Amino acid sequence: MDNSLAVVYLSIFVGILAFAVVSIFRQIFKTRRIESSLSRLKNKLSKDKGTTQEYYELGSIYSQKKIYSQAIALFQKALKTAEEEGEENIAPIYNGLGYVYFAQEQYDLAIRQYKEALKNKPDYVTALNNLAHAYERKKLNSQALQTYEEALKFSPNNSTAKRRAESLRRLVSA
């Protein structure tokens, strides 16, 4: 009986240990991939002019690393390059820029960027969610609710919009 209990405990311990090891290695590989992209893009962009996509990718990496001032500059370069290249799919760039402003609690600037993203792509659900979240932070609950409901028109299974709209409906009707 004692041996079987020890085997169960040992099995559980080995399972937890295996899970921890897999999680750690996944994080290491993710970090290495990001750092590799960062290094590659920084080297390329320091030598010559980059493409819209390269500036956007590097801006996104800086945004993930919470280096917001450099992320803003890179997103703005991406917009300028997109304009020069005649790129039409610039909504993600405006959304990324809005995210950076939101992360710095500059909600008015974030809202402006999200609205620009939606001008370029009215059915961009991520920008709608982000815009509604920014409205929430500014305590503009009816506008937030309206924006979440608009997101639900384009994506009825959007769990974030469903959950937040439900919460805001109770708040607005109270």
C-alpha cells in the first residue's frame, strides 16, 4: 500500500515537473524568436530604409517590451512608409499606435488612433474592442457599450465584447 502511494506521489511530481520544463522551454524559444527578430530588424533598418511591414514588426516588438517611445516612432515611420508605398492596409498600424498610447494612459490619443484604424477598415473588430476599452477607461460607458455592440455585429462570438457589453448594459441602465 505504501509503495503504491509513493508511486502516485512520484508520478504527480514528475508530471508537474514535466509541465514546468515544457513551459520554460516554450518561453525560452518564444523569447529567442523575438530577440532574433529584434536584432535582424534593427540591423537591417540601421543600414537602409525599411518596408512598412518591417517598421510595423519592430514597433510591435518594442511595444511588447514596453519601450513605448521607440514603438511610437516606428509606428509613425510605418505610416509614413505606407503612404509612400501606397499601402492600403494601414489599420493595424493605427491600432498598434493606439495600443501604445493606451498603455501609457493617454486615452484621447489612443481613441484618435483607433478611430483612424476604423476609418481605414470599419469591420476591424480588434480596433473596435480597443476603442470601447479606451472609452471605458474614460468613463464614457454609453459610447463603450455602443462600440462593443458594433463589434458584436461583425463578430457575434467575440467573447470580450459580449462580456463587457453585458457588464456595461447593467451599468448604463442602472
